[in-house]
Amino acid sequence: MGLGTVLIATEKPFAQDARDAAVQIIEDGGLEVKLLENYTTKQQLIDALHGIECHIGLIVRSDIIDEEVLDAASGLKLVVRAGAGYDNIKHIYAEQKGIKVGITPGVNANAVAEHAFHLMQDFIRPIDGGTGTELRGKTLGIHGFGNVGKYMAEIAKGHGMDVVVYDIFLDGKKAEELGVRVARTPEELYNGANFISLNIPQNSETKKSIGYELFKLMSANGAVVNTAREGIIDYDGLIRAFEEKNIGYTADVPPQADVRANLEEKMGERVFMVKKKQGAETKEANYEAATAAANLCVKFSKEGILLTQVNNPLPDDMWDYVTLAQYLGRFNTAFVERPNSVEVTCYGRLEKFQDHFGRYVLKGLFQDQLGKELTPSEASEAAKERGIELLLRKPDNKRGHGDSITVEYVYDGTAHSIRGRIDEKELQVQRIGDFRMTIPLEKGIYVIAQYQDGAGKSDVIGDKLSSKGYNKIVGGFRQEPMRNEEELAENQQEPTVKRAMMFCRINPNGDALQDIARIVESEIKSIPGVYRALTVNMG
């Protein structure tokens, strides 16, 4: 008898060569394989699961794996989605049943990149005749530099294009190794670009974020290629840019029919969209997804390891610390924009689960930039793509930190640290650098100001927010004084505390984050003695 059975259940089957290769990998790994292809009802899937005595894994594509299916899968340990998305799987419910859920991210990245480049070429060289233009010597801006963006850059450089990239977490040194120029802002990326390739997620931060203010910076007669999500485009802004600078648009993520009709009516041949998203539809991507899923099942059966896990089963009493880890990750913007490394140390009972908490710190770090459905495994992959190293440090539990998490963000050899804990179910920050004081952490928007300490200074800062109608809860840190004369002499400091940090958790009226940011950037920074101010969105 084998080590167990893997069921490959696909309403829309893999290509035969892909399926056969996946079956061979699984059987070579000592597992049995059962196939359920072209099925038409949920009951057929349930019956197939009932008929397997010893489950190891279930491989699916876009098949719906809901609570009823998971309840039918007695002994199932693993579900693998052959692809990057997993909204077809009730992964939280699976977690509650002790079932791991994994994905195969990146397997279709080259297919999407080639498709994007093909769209761009078709756009500039119409197949029905007419005079086109060439790519050599033109500038391509790549907005979002993950796996797809990297492949896109390789193709573009092969065509003699100048490639500029923007990604909020991209390390400049890593980009230099890849031979691309780095834009420090979206505006810098779009400025003078002949073409823009969009590779960013759609979330609350990016919805309709690509519009006139960016399009107007492009070269006249430029074009935008969108293989990401249609909701990131401000179509009114696109039409305005077309009217002023003849900016074109091509995409495989078309909008609703009425919007599409309006674009085609007003932009004519300067807009081209395929009927449905098809960036990942290649034989190779199909093959890679099937074989990657098979390899995950074999590795899991032998080693119990699932590197692309989207749910992380933890003891019930650890889940508040998951939230804490994500909050500490979100505070990265208070230190550095693009860290070279993130160092995580878990103390007390948390040490045993340090690898999980490290990934949740990264999830908090990337959450707003890469989408609300980001998983810890995807966050870990995003860090690797951007040259950010996750380091797990062995704790010194003699230091008396209890059950707590310390995160250090390192940039060019300089470390910036933050430590958090949970006390009577309250999530708290205990320390930021050499600032020490307990501040409760909750969801919301925080304004953080660092300033020269002085009587009434925190009131002046808080009044700036109150005057705009924001309710606030204020907490503050003061720099920990030196403990003795020897330490004072060594650091050449006076015993008087000179620096302070203030947190304001505010309740905005409506969607007012940009208003808050504007207050921070102008009014609070203009207060004498304030040397830094920023906002942190804690979800």
C-alpha cells in the first residue's frame, strides 16, 4: 500500500500531457492517484472523496471546494490549487479542520508577460495595414515589479527598449543587478514613458488610482498595457488623456460593457481590449501549474512541508499574536520605506511558531500594496522578489520579555526596531527604538509625530487634528534616559530627555485618509520642533 492517495479533481481538465506528467510525479513519490475529470455536479466530487480511504491531497483548478466538500473529505490533509488564486476554496474553514491549503504562485508569470508584450506589439503595428512604430529606443515603464514585471523587463530589453520600474518595496541595488532603472515615485515612472505595463493588484489603495494625473505625464501618442485588473483604471481620466495627448490603451481585463462601448466610441483605434482575460492560457503555464501542484503533494507527504501555504494552522491562543505580528509589520513605514532585511525575534511561547509569525509580519508589511487577500506565503514570496530577506533570530528568553515579538527593519546597515506584546487581551507596542512606553494597538489610522520634547508640544500637534474634525486618542513615548553617569559620558548626552514621539489614533469622517496625510505632510511638519510626521493605516 502506498503512502496515501491524491485525487486530481478538475471540471476543466489539465491538458493531457500536463495531467500525465503530474500523475507520474505523484506515483514516483510513492503515492496513488485518482482522477475525476469533466465532472458536472458537486455530488460527483463528494462521491469521489468518499471513495478514498487514505487521503493525502486534493489537486484542483477553479473547482469550488466549499464546506460541504471539505466535510466529505475524511482524513484529507492538503488541498492544492493549481494556480495563484484561491477564492474558490474555503481556506479558513479548511484551517479549522486541520487541512492545509496551498497554491502554485508564479507559474503563469511568463505567460502573462508575453501576452502583455504581444498586446503592445499588436497595438503599435496594426495587422490590417497602416504605418506603425518601432519599440527599439522607446521607454517602457513597468508599474509593479514582481514576477510578471521581471519577465516583461527581460523581453523589453531584448527589443532594445529603455526599462524603468516602480515598486514601493523594490531595493535599488537589486534593480541595478537586474539592469533596470528605478523610479522613486509613480510620477517619475510615467514621466516621458512611451509605454506603461500595469502589474499591480486591485485593492482599496489602487482602485481607480491610474488616471489623468499619471497619464498626462507620458509622451504624446503613448500607450498603457493592462494585464492586471480593470478596476485600477480611472476611465474618465484615460479619455481626457487621449483627448489631450492621444494616449492609447490596450488590455485583457475589459471593463463592463457600457464602459467599454464608451471607450471604443471616443477613442476609436486607440483602444483595444480582448473579450476575456487570457494572460495565463498557454500550454506551458498549464503544464507548470499541474506539475508544481503534484510536486507540492509529494514534498508534503514526505516532509510535511508546504511552502506556499495560504492558511497557517496555529493553536487557538496564538491567533491574537498573528494580529500583533501584522500590526508590527504595518509600522514599517515609521522606519524605512524599503528595508534590506526584516529580522523577527519571538520570545516565550511564541518561539515555537516563529516561522509563522515572521511571515505574518511580512503580510502586514505588504498588505496595502499587494491586496487585502494577501497570504503569509505570498508575502514571503513578495519579499524574496524584492530582495528583502526575512531573518528569524533565536531569542534570549532570560531578558524577561515574556510572550512578545521584536521586529527590526534594517536598511544600509542601520536597524530600526519595534517590540509588541499582548497584556490581558490588549495588543500593545512596548518600544520603538529607544522610545519606551506602552501604547494600545487597534484598527484605525495613526498619525505618528517625532519632535523635540517640550511642555505642551503634544497638545499643539493634537490640536491640528482636532481643528479638522478628527477625534483622537493620544499616546506618547519619551526617549529612555541614560541610566548612569558612565552611560551619559559614553553617549555624550545630557540627562534631560530631548526627544519624544506621539501617536494619535484618529477616527476620520468618511474616506479621509488623503486629507489626514495632507495635514501630516504640511501643517504638523511645520510646527517648530517637529522633525518627522507620517500616517500609518492599521486596517
